Amino acid sequence: MLPYGTMQEAEIVLQRQLTYIEKLWFNYSATKSDYFLYAHNVLFVIVFYTLLPLPLALFEIMFSKSKYKLQPKVKVSFQEMFRCYKETVR
């Protein structure tokens, strides 16, 4: 729950107008519980750490013997990548 009841109250406390994004967030989260917002953010972080690096991980696996690698002698296995992913998510 937000500490402000209305957008006007938030603007008075902050002593400025809310931006468009802040207004969207206020409208979205004003009636949500803290637990829901926490779970929502955890889901976002897991997706963020899974989907964005996935193309890079696939590229690393597919082209591990490329002559353009910065460290051509270093080979990272799938098991090592998966262990790193699990530790990052945890």
C-alpha cells in the first residue's frame, strides 16, 4: 500500500507534479497489497534475468570455438552456465 491516499496528496508531499510514469504506477499500485507488489517485482526480476541473457548464452554455446572470442581458450559448459543462473536467481 502506498503511503498516500490520492495523487494530490503525493504531489503536496513531494512538492512537485508527478510525472506520467509516476501517475501510471500510482493508479496501478494504489489498491494493491504490499505482498502482491513484492511478488510482482520478484516475477519481473526472474524474467529479466532469464530472457535478456538467453540470446547471449545461446550464442556462447553455439559459437564457443569462434576465432573472434576475447578468450578463445576459455570454454564455459552448459552446466556451469546453469549453475550461475540458479545462483543469480536465488
